[in-house]
Amino acid sequence: MLDGKPVFMVKLIVMSSAASNQSSNNASGAGSGVAITASPTFSPLYQQIKALITQSLQSGEWKPGELIPSEVELASRFKVSQGTVRKAIDELSAENLVVRRQGKGTFVATHHEERAHYRFLRLMPDEGEAKQPDNRVVEVKRMRAPAEVARLLDMKSGDSVIFIRRVQSFDGVPTILDELWLPGALFRGLTVERLVEYKGPMYGLFETEFGTRMIRATERVRAVLAEPQVGELLDVQPGTPLLSVERVSFTYGDKPVEVRRGLYRTDTHHYHNELS
Amino acid sequence: MLDGKPVFMVKLIVMSSAASNQSSNNASGAGSGVAITASPTFSPLYQQIKALITQSLQSGEWKPGELIPSEVELASRFKVSQGTVRKAIDELSAENLVVRRQGKGTFVATHHEERAHYRFLRLMPDEGEAKQPDNRVVEVKRMRAPAEVARLLDMKSGDSVIFIRRVQSFDGVPTILDELWLPGALFRGLTVERLVEYKGPMYGLFETEFGTRMIRATERVRAVLAEPQVGELLDVQPGTPLLSVERVSFTYGDKPVEVRRGLYRTDTHHYHNELS
DNA sequence: TAGTGGTCTAGACCACGCT
DNA sequence: GCGTGGTCTAGACCACTAG
């Protein structure tokens, strides 16, 4: 593997009589292969394989929804055992980067699936099943990044961002007011028309049309009072208590690519969370 | 394993020439051992091992903080390979029921550790490191379960519950007002004195003094306005927006054992969440 | 030095989905 | 029937901890 280009550790394809094996103090727990480290930071083989697979995901070699090579093929490609590849994919699967389907193969995760639609939407109805909201895009414009947004997006203040404001309704009741800031360079060509035309989750649009896949996010939730302008959009009195949800979303390499501020009505819905 | 007492599947210790192996249509993927099922519900061996270990945790055979038998010993006890035990413990570890420590062994998880203290407290300061709050117990009393509480605790309405009200402060600022309802039968003898005396997290007290370990919880978060009585306890004006966090905590076997309603000030703190 | 969990391998069979 | 992921085993060596 690695064609002799060490990252942290070089795995030598030596099956026996390892002459240069100076019983390293920092080796992997390999069985048949022998491994030594080039630096004090130890990294198991399966983590290196995981990193290599992640690179292929990030580079677009395997696109969302597509089938990736089977475990046996990856094992032979990387010159490791299937078990090692398996452990790497286990972690990728746990991180929702990849989805395994018994009998079919392993697929790159995509936001175009039922199961993904509610992964980032924690607002649930108090009674009954979760439903897909209706979207109404209020505004899309290009602007200069406010200082706070620029800081969160790891950009310079004043850099170009795309700003979106939209309202989501459940059963005709406006419930979520979202404001989004996206790096202008990544989302060039995003217009109100394309947003409105597109059916399905917005992250699906970002993934398919702009090649940016949201992987994880952090949220900060607060209680606030509805301002008059907000009250109009959400059809509530000014002073109504609302949840303020500040989200920062990340793509591969922990790169922030979205700042979102949502205001949620919680009279018939609640923000659901599992602690474990 | 199981001494011939089948749960879902019987693992026969037959190493070769399995005469009675009628090529079952629903067997485990065993290598050397042969396995057949007694019912149509298939359960992998490691899941059965996991269930057995969980039983020992639940029964108190191994108490919180204690070392459990090593993987090799469990493997020999259950007559399976170490790899199978390992996979079972992997899952228990992922569920925070157990903590692995390389070179030392596997320990029963406990709320008496640094790492556990913040597992169920999602309120974080906007700036700086998380700190342990100061507790002030306002009230402890025995009462009859309100209908809603009884429903959530899987009890009959009117059954005895213990009610606790307390205020938690950060840097002297009252920030959290908690109201708790606990099943009276499980927490008999819980008094305001014992709560006040006890240093450390409340779940640690529950675990040590009452033998009930909280494993997971669900929360429903809403935005509400401070009532006058609440405003006094949290030192805010009536009408101040607060987070309302309704928690139901579960112990082994998904049994609900706590209903908690927290009101959080979010002027200098926020409810933190990771989406992945 | 002994014992524990952590990594890695090789090989076997099973459940599943498709052709 | 074949290929995929899922389970299980046996054995090896490594990293870490403690006596």
C-alpha cells in the first residue's frame, strides 16, 4: 500500500526474515506484515485505510449514491486483509459517510434518501409522525460576510457569501424561519429559481449541484423572543418565545461550509434530542 | 454456552462430522461451531453474548466502577472465541455501558467520573470551559404522580413519586431550575438531607445509594416565557425567554426511571448539540 | 514479566440480493 | 449461482499498565 509514500507509517511487504526489522518501539499490531513508524504519532493500519477511502470520497472518485469497490477488492488494492478494510469501513459507516447494504455492497451516503432527510432536522411534531415541510424561499442574495459569519466559515470578513431566507411550514402552519450564509465561491450560480425549482432537501441540492456534501454539524440552541418582522413571517405575535438554533455545518476535512440561524415555533413541535 | 438453555439459538459444540446438522435455514455464521435456531428470529452469537453481559451488569454482579472479567475469561466462560466477546463488548462500550482501558481491563461505566459529568448536561457557556454548577436544593417531597408523569414513568396515575426542585448556578448566577419526579418505590429514603450532603453529580448518588443507573435519556426542548415564580428563582424578569427541557431517563431494559423538567437561562449559555 | 485490551491476518460459512 | 456484506474462529504480535 501507499506505494512507498509514508504518511505516518510504512507497511513493509515482508513476509519472512525481516532483516531491517529493528523491533521498533512504535509499530502496528500486524500479524504477517511487518510495520515500522516514521514518526512518533502512531496510527493503526485501518485508520490509514480509512483515510485513503475518505480521500476517494472527498475527491469525488466515488460520488454520493454510488457503489464503492467491495471489501475484497479494496483489500487487494491496499494489500491488506479484508478484516482491516472492514474495520475502516465500519467507522465510516458509523460516521454516516457510507451505507452498507448486505448482499448489495457499500454505497456513498447521500442526502437523497428517506433516512437522511431527518438527520439534520430535529424539530418533531408533539403528536404523530414527522412530515416533510413545505418550503417557501423568501429571499436569496449575494452579500459581504458579516464578521461573525466570516469567523465561523473561516473566511475573511467582507468575503462574498450567499444569503438565503426561507420559511418552512407544516400542515400550512409556518414553523421555521431559516437564514443561511454560504461561501460565495463554493455556491456560485445558486439563485432563487434553482432553489425553488428543486424538489427535495436543500442539502441534496448542495450535494448534487455544487458538489458540497454536509457531513456533520454543531448547533447552539437558545430561547429568544420574536421580533415584529419575524412574527409576521411565522404568523405569531411579537414577543412569542422561539427557539434560536445556530448551526455550523461541515464537509470533509472539518471544513465549515454553512452557517444557519433557524427560529423555530415550539407550540406544536419540539426540538428532539437523544442523550447517550 | 447457555448450558443447553436456548434463548433464540443453540450453539452446538460439535467440531466435526455433525450428524444432526440438517443444514438449517437460519443459522449463525459460525466457523467451527455449528449453530441452529429454535425460532425464526435470528440473533448473532455476539448479540447473545452482549445480552448475557448486560444481564450481569443489570443484576449487579459487576457493579459500577468495577472491573469485569477479561475478554479471554469471558470467551472461555461462554465457550466462544475472544473475537466474539470483543464484538459484544465493542457495542457495550459504544453505548457507554462499559469503559475499556488498554492494559488494565474493561470497567463498568459509572457516573462518578469526569467524563460522565457532562454527558447529560448540554448547557454550555458561550465562552470558556464548562464548569460544574453549584447546586441548591429548594424542595424535596413525596407526592402522587400527576397523570403525565405517571404515563412517562410507566406507572399508574396517583402512584407515589418523589419530587425534587433545585436551582443550579454558574459563577453565582442561577441558571437552571430543575424539577424531577422519581418513582417512590425505587428511591425510598431519598431526603433533602441526603441530597444536600452528597457531593458530586446526582446520577452518581442514584447509582451508588439507590442502585439505579441512568443509561440514556431523551429530551424535548421548547422555548417558553418565565412565570413570575420561576423568574424569582432564576433572578430574571417574568416574560424572559427560557429553554424548557423535558427529559425522560432510562435504565437497563429501557425502563423509564426519571422525568425531569429543566428551565434554562440562555443569556450566557446555550444548549449544545452535535448532529452527525 | 505477566496480563490486558488493540491490531492484523487467513480462512470458513451464512444471510441476502440479484440474475 | 454468484458476489456482497455479516458472523465466527484461531492465532499472532503490539501497546499499555502494574507488580
